[in-house]
Amino acid sequence: VRSFPSPRRSYNAYLHHNIKMKTVSHLFLLAAIICLSSVSAFVSNNNGVARKSSQLQMTILSAGGKKADFKEGSPLKNACAKLGVKPKYSCKKGDCGSCTVSVGGSRIKACVGKVPPMPRLKSLQEKGLEVKG
């Protein structure tokens, strides 16, 4: 008489084998993704398009005939000081609004505001954004 393994035992072995194979295939897939991403990091893109994160974005601001380049996101109070614009500072927290200046038509509080990004219009890029305080 031949003895066969119990049906429950063979099913458990089947499940264990499938779980093991899925884990191996997922690990292989993860390793392939990591390899491809590391290879793409070393391949340079020579089509003339630079990434925004590696590129230094500068904004031209002008006031009273003076023009200067400022890094986008830098403090606006430093830019105003370099251009000779002297807003009135009262609270230095942005609550009172006495330091509000107009940068390219939009009002920004100089004590807490940041230099806006470069405009998309070519004419504004060349002339720069006007700062009025």
C-alpha cells in the first residue's frame, strides 16, 4: 500500500513555495529598478535642457534706475537694501504691513517676503521687475 501526503500538507507546501517565489521575484524587480536608476544618474542629458534643481534661478529687480540680480527665494529686505529702497519696518514680523512694497505689480511685505521667481515674459526678464516702496 502506497501512502500519499495529506492534501492539507501539500497545499501548505504549495503556498510556502508561491510566497517564496513571489518574494524572490519582488526582490529581483527591486534590484533591477535600483540598477536602472543608478545608471540613469550617471548618464548625462546633452540636449541643452538643464534641470531646475541644479540651475541657479536669478531674478532681475530694478528700482530708481538701478538693476541687480537676486537669487529667487532670498529675503526681499536684503534686495530692497541693495537697490536703495527703504521701506518702513515696524513690527518686523509681517503683521502691521508698513513694510509693504510693490514688486512687479504685486504687493509683498519686505520684512518676511522672498524675491519672486523670474517672470516668463521675455520683456519683463530683460527689464526686470520694478520695486516700488
